Amino acid sequence: MRRRVIGVVTRDQNLKTRRVEVERSYRHPKYGKILRTRTVCYAHDEENVSKKGDLVEIVECRPMSRLKRWSLVKVVKANTMPQVKVEAAVNS
């Protein structure tokens, strides 16, 4: 059985490759504090359907490159926030 996880696309600059962050929380075994960690996965997106900020479902697959071990299954929820480009002020 291959693992399926849900995460957020944090980078979509490369063709057919997405950087997905999967966040999980767990209780510290000794102190009991709830900790949040994130795992970075590089996923293969054949049709380039996902964009930055999308919630996606990915599944484990064979290694496709040095970093890619996941494949995109579907876009669970598209990002609704508008993309804002920040331009540096040029002083002449």
C-alpha cells in the first residue's frame, strides 16, 4: 500500500515538479507539548495543474530523480488568494 498525504504546494517554478509541504502535529513523549513539524516532498505533476498555495494529495511512487519520490494525485482545493508580485524600487 502506498502512502497518500495531503499538503500545500509551496513552489511551482519548475516544470512538472512541485514542492509540497506536509504538516503534522504530535505530542512530545516526555513533556506532553503538542509540536508541529513539516515534511518537504517533491512531487511529479505531469500536466502542471497545481499552482502555489493549492492543497494537493500526493502518493508515494518510484524514485523519478534525486529528490522526487511522490506523484500528484489531485488538487483538493485550489488557492483563492491573488498572486502579488513584489517589485524592488530602483533608485537611479
